[in-house]
Amino acid sequence: MSKRTLTTESGAPVADNQNSATAGVGGPLLVQDQQLLEKLARFNRERIPERVVHARGSAAYGYFEVTDDVTAYTSAAFLNTVGKKTETFLRFSTVADSLGGADAVRDPRGFALKFYTEEGNYDLVGNNTPVFFIKDPIKFPDFIHSQKRDPFTGKQEPDNVWDFWAHAPEATHQITWLMGDRGIPASYRHMNGYGSHTYQWTNAQGEAFFVKYHFKTNQGIRCLSGEQAAEVVGKDANSHQTDLLQAIERGVNPSWTLYVQIMPAAEAADYRFNPFDLTKVWPHSDYPLQRVGRLVLDRNPDNVFAEVEQSAFSPNNFVPGITASPDKMLQGRLFAYADAQRYRLGVNHTLLPVNAPKATTADNYGRDGVMALRNGSRHDKNYEPNSYQGPAETGLALGAPKAVSGYTGTHEAPAHTKDDDFFQAGELYRLMSEAEKERLVANIAGGLSQVTLEDVIEKNLAHFHAADADYGKRVEEAVRALRDA
Ligand code: HEM
């Protein structure tokens, strides 16, 4: 085996990587020591900004295989043939803590999936929860500030967490979900993934459908109680990373079955729930699950920084046949992600191997910027239209258009007949077994009882009372008992 020579960044051989150069034995350092200067300077620049949310995560490559014909609903090429396989990259994450945070915590989990399709990359950036805390993107920075570390104490504060929720009755459904048994998944393999938002599919005839994505884990759902989680964190703060990495290295490849709920576009206006409200589900009795395919993860990234930290998912990366719905939250996200990535990774982050298309090639007139690796050849024009056979638009619609009416303004999302902030939270509570209800109530009371302001406690209790009388009564009693203790 040939011995490799250590070189500087410019490829020159390094003579000594153990001793820095000095003026005489015991003298000061020399500026001419390129290896020392370059090594220290490069080391100082290793960190980049972490994601503002979902900073801590784990990821793997795999494939998606179509098992059922959905061509009646979408013209997306990667879904057009049963048996067709598309390469994928999936990044799981926790939400609130920073890059060094622990894995086994009570928090939603991210489920960000990139399909490298022949029509470009399709990013489905979801969570392990079918709903979310808020329904208007203008509240997102305030919500996240209240859940992340307090700027003075430097840690998450129940006062902030519950104060935000006191003013967000629409969060009651997601709080019930998060404080329940599924709030701490045992691992990334043992949880479902959801698109959460409603998306639009359009078929080859131009007919529109609204869809919700459900990735059901084939490993079975496994969760941890608060006590079990504390023990796991004490033993291995990176427990989810360890589990995913080791399972795939052993060849135990996790998989999920993708189902969709499909609503013909014409039914949206009169559905009892606003179908574009992210705090609501569509009961399966209204829109049953229809199987689409299978997602398998079978390859670990070779390098966490290059492939996981630098990966970039954007809800605005669609392919023809799949487009956004008018969900205000989703619309806000269409802007936020690529903007965050231009700051976090730079304008040319789309050229990094993990982010670039794999089954097709990006071909456009975007040029220059920091680290421009794909910048056109001497034959390529950097403007369009041109007379030199440069890439040109197709003129084909990416999806069916949606009719709109009314006046511009800061409107609340329209309420449908059965819409309020509490009904579905109550439904979820009533579905739980007695033992599940007990654990849910104890988890809520454990946090809420630590809140300083009585008014914040009262407002939150009112939300649980509004969801279900028994739910409210039990949370209230548990909170009082803990505060009187
Ligand atoms: C208006 C509401 C939201 C805003 C403004 C927002 C914004 C962001 C931003 C800026 C990032 C970091 C992106 C990056 O640096 O690469 C992020 C990450 C993420 N968000 Fe959101 N988010 C919102 C709601 C949601 C919702 C509702 C979900 C799930 C249904 C979600 C799932 C995720 C996931 C999974 C990631 C991590 C992606 C990855 O693994 O790289 N977010 N979000």
C-alpha cells in the first residue's frame, strides 16, 4: 500500500505536523509556518450556524417504491408506475434544543424527506405529528422563542412555554398529542411521519385533489415515559442517532408505508373542518387512508457534517403534479426554508451533493455567488431568452390553479361549520385509555404547575376544560395538588 503524503491545503508536502516552527529552540513562533497558521485558521472556521429550529438530527439514504397506482390523482412522474423506485434522503430531528441537545426528550420530531426524482427534487418536510401548534406563520418566531432557551436563564422555561400556549388556544390539540404517550418516541425508527399540511395533487387531466401524507412505521410505534427517557438520556444523550446508525450498519433497514388521504378539490369548501387548518386532522372515516408505496432507509451518510448538517430541505421544492395548498402556515414555510439556507449554507448550497438533483440535472441561468461550482461553460449564455439553445421553459402548468376571491387584508383563516380550537383535542382525549389519560394529565400538570403567574395557569386550564369537561377537571386537580404540595 502506498504511503499517503500529508499536504497543506494547496497540496504541498508537510514536513512536520507535530512541532511548530520557532526562532531558535525555545523561541517565538514563525509566521512562515504555513502548516501551523493554516491549520489553526481553518479550525477556527469549522462551525456554521446551526438550524434555527430542528438543529439536532440524524439522517439516512434509501429509496421509495410505488406499490399502488395513484395516477388518477397525480401526474408526478416518480409516482406514475407501480414498482418504480426513487432515491431518497430522510433527516429526522428534534425541534427545540440546539445541536448538542439530547435525543430522548418530549418534543415533536422532524421527518424531512427528499425524493431525488427524474423531474427534480421533491422535499416533503413534515413531522411525526399530524397537526401543529399554530395556524398562522406570523406567530412562528414568537412560538419558537417561547419554547427554546430563555435569553436570561439560558434554559427552557415553563413560564415561557405555557405563557405562549395560554395565548394560543389552537395549540390545545397538539399539546394533547405532545403530552400524551407519543410525545417521546423510543427511536426515530419507531414513529410515524406526517406531511401534516394539506398539499395539492393534480392529475394528467388537470383535476385537483387535496392530500395528506401518512408514513406509518413498519417497526411498530414505541415510546418512552418521562422516567424512561430521563434514564436513556443519562446513559446515551445521542440515543436516536445511535439506534438509527447501528440498525442500518447491521442491515436492519427501517421502512415506512406511505398512505394518503385524498379529498377531491370540490369538497374542500364545504368540509366540516377547514381542510387547510394545520391544527386539525381529517378523520379517517371522512377520508380513508389509501396506500401509495414503501420508504426504506438502507445507507448511512459517510460524513455527518457534509451530508446531514449541510442538507437543505425546502417545502417549496415541488415537482409537476404536486403543489402547495392555501394553508397559511405552509405558504409561510415556502419562503422560510430556502431563505434560512442561504444564510446558513450560502446561495450555492443547492450544488452540494446531498442537495443537488441526482436523477436529473439543474440547468438554469443562476450564476456566481460564494462557491460557484456550476457556473456554465464558455458556450452557455447567462441570460434568457437567447438564440443559442439554452434551457427554456416548458409552458406546462405545474398543477391546477385555485380560484380566489375577496379583499386583501390580515384575515383569520375562515372557520368551517365544525371548526373551533378544542373539539379535536377533546376527541383525541376521549380516544385514550384510562391509563393513557392518567399519564397525559400527569405530564401536563408536571409542567403547568411550575408556572409562576396564576393567570397563565388559569388560561391554560380553560383550554383543557373547553376540550373536554373530564380532561379539564383532572388537569386542574393535578395542578392544584402539585402546587399545594
Ligand atoms: C410557519 C411555520 C414554520 C416556519 C417559519 C419554519 C421554519 C423553519 C426553518 C427556518 C427551519 C430551518 C431550515 C434550515 O436551516 O435548513 C426549519 C426546519 C424544519 N422544520 Fe420548520 N417551520 C415552520 C413550521 C414547520 C412545520 C409545521 C413543520 C412540520 C409539519 C416543520 C418541520 C420542519 C423540519 C422537519 C425541519 C428540519 C428540516 C431538516 O431536517 O433540515 N416546520 N423550519
